[in-house]
Amino acid sequence: MPRMFGRKPAFCLAALVLLAAHVSRSDAEILLNEVLYDPEGIDEGSEFVELWNPDTVALSLVGIAVESGDGSRPGVWTPVYVGAVGDSVSPRHAFLIPGSSLLAPLQNGPDAIRLTRAGIVLDLLGYGTLTARELFEGAPAADVSSGQSLSRIGDGVDTQWNAADWAPEPSPTPGLANHPDIRLSFTRGSARLVPDVPWPGDVATLRATVKNLGRQLVPAARWQAEVVVRVGDRPDSPWSAAPVGISPGSTVAPGESASVHCALFTPPPGRFGLRLYLRDLGVEPFTYGSAVADTALLEARSTAGPLVVNEIAFRDRGAGEWVEVMAREEVADVGFFALSDAGGRAYAIDRGPTPRPAHAGAIIVIAQSPEMLRTSYSLPDSAVLGCLGGWAALNDADGEDGFADRVRVVDASGTPSDVVPYRAGYTARDGSLERLGTMLPSASASSWTESIDPRSGTPARPNSIQAPAPGTGVGRRGSLLI
């Protein structure tokens, strides 16, 4: 809200009393600036409230309180933060109240948050469909989707109208200015390795989207993207001292986005981590600093395993969709793994009430409708499992990227065990898609073929066509001589 100095006219005081109802109101020095009240996943510990000091001097937070209001119970306010001795906000800077410092959870909309000092309201934000005047200024702001924050459009600018002052922010900026002159940032969730599960020696590409969140154009010479690698699954494994891939920058206008592509050689089999970061080259007329600085982390795997996708029935022939996996090594419990599609939502494998181990070479079928598949193919109960909470519906028509879908098997940490992209044209007779061998690259079209089995699929049985074992030139039923 606009800051005023000196004595206020009587009519202004009267208007403010009407707006605040039963609570007094003062000039706002410290303001609410950004709020994340509905993070993706579990809310607790991930929420945050950001304050802003629009003044030219530091302001103390002693006596400051942030309170959460219940949209369904006007008049009920719960303290979620109380300023401590020594806490202050630097001039024209943000002050972050992380989830670990919040005294109570923030309410998902429609609700409100206010900033007070000794019972006097300094700032008020209402979001969602609200009617009680004490819960918002002017008109409520929009209720944002999960994972987005509510961000003040102008840092430190308050017109006392929530709907005009606040907007959804897809990429939250806790502790930073919402709209500085210069800021480049990775679009959340955009980092992806292609192929998802590469083979050793292959050239893989780490792709991501960079967005200009600032108010000025960022020239290509100002920045570049670099990636370093960590081999192994130990958190203390060292990162490579030098970048293993670099993508040059491009000119990005305010509000626009650019793609980065870092090519790298795939490390030996096993898990590895990738850290993609933006490097600020500090080219004039801009000064050096952290305005162009962001990091994206990605956990990946070289060579599929421990569970490998072996057969895919993405066309429903009356028994529902299903995916067959094979264990390349001993697996303590298949319940630690989940199935997903290109959309990313993972459904844990339903292994039953007790752990379900799998020995190397074991075949397990994961089905949309386990009972229908068992009946159609006369399979024992133990051969077919389902998923908890739903099914990753598999598309059978190609999308804009030329692929119909991606079958993903991920472990408990979300790291891929295997990922198979497929096109609708991979099958011509609505049969299943069979892997020619578990040692063949998952993303290669030549590693897959349509089943020639009379029943158009071989769930829980050897595939109808298989490549020869390495070095033997001899395969099994229907094998290809390669």
C-alpha cells in the first residue's frame, strides 16, 4: 500500500477504519511479498512467507507477526510467525520465513494472510473466493495451483487491491526479489535427459528451459549453461571438477524462454547425478553478480536396471493395458518401484501385504486389470501384479514430439530404473511390443518389435522374438539372427 508521512486527513482515517472493521491499521512499512501455501507434495516444511522492506533503511521485525486467516471462519487468525530480537529486513530487500520457521501450517485457499504489529494491520492478502471484507484488500487475489506461489507483481508496491497487486508465480523465488532488472531461472521440472536411460559411451543430451523473470533483455553473451556429473549413488561422491557439457546462451527478452542443450558422454553402468547450472558471464553493460544463477539437479542411470521393461501392451485388446518387467539383478522388494508414463505421475507396484523379492531373470507383469489379464492368458495370481492408486494410462497415438508415450519404471527415490519411449507405428496388428534383449538400449527403435505370438502377446512368458545371446549367434524361439 502507498506509504504516507505526516498527519493523515480525518476522512482517510475513517475510510481505513471501515476497511479494517474491528482492527486498527497503519502505514505499511514492511509488506507481504510472496507466499507459497500449497507446495507440490507434502505441504509441511515446504511452505514459505516472504516479506519486503520498501524503505531505504533497515527495519526491525520485533513485534511483527504473520497470521493465517480461515476463509470459512472470519475473525479467526492463527499466528504463524513472530519476529525475534535481532531480526531485521535490509533496505529494499526480501526477508524469507521458511517452512521450518512457521509456527503453524498455512491454509490453502480460499483463505488469507496478514502482517501485524501489536494488533495493527500492516498488510493483508486474501486469495480465492472470499466475501468477508476483513480477509482481503479491494478484491481477493487468485487461488493458485499446487506448486505455484502468490507473488506481488511489483516488489514493495501496494495499491491496497489484492487482485491487482498479486499474481500466480509458476517458479517461486523465496528470499529473492520477485521482479528484478535481471534474472534468468530454470523452469521448474524442465530438466530432462535424452534418452532418459542412456547406455555407456552414448552421447546423451541434458535439456532444460530457461526463462527471463526480470524486466530487462538478457543478451546471449551474458550467460551459458554448464553441467557437471557425479558418478555413483553415494551422496558424498565428488562432482566433476570441470563441466562435461556446455550450452551457449541466447538472447532472452523479458517473460520469454530459451532452450539449453548440453551434450555429454554417458558414464559406466549404474546411477549418476547431473547438476545443470547457469553461469553468469558478467558481460557489460551489466555488472557481475548472481542475477543469472540457478541450478537444476537430476538423478539418472546408465544402462537399465534393476528392473527392465521387457514387453508393453499399450493397446487394450480386452484384457487392459499391461507392462512386463524383468529383474536384471536381485531385487529385495518390487514394491519399492513404481510405474509411470510421460506425464510423470508414478503409481507404486502393489506387491501385496508382504515384501515381494525377485531373483535375477524373474519376470513380473504389471497390469491395469490384473484379474482380467490372468483370466485372458491363464496366468497364476503370483505372475500378475497391479498398481496402487490407479494406472499410468498409456497413449496409443503419437504426440507433438513424435512419440505416443514413455513407459517409466522408477525406484523409491524417483530415479529411473528403465524408460522406454514408443511410437504408435511400432505395432501394426495391435499386438504387444516385445524387447529383443535386455542388453539392448531401451530408447532404440531397433531394440523392439511387435509380438508374433498368435495371442498377440506373451505376458509372463518368453518373448516371441528374441535376439541371440551376445557372442553366440544363437537365440531362442523366433530369434533374429543379427
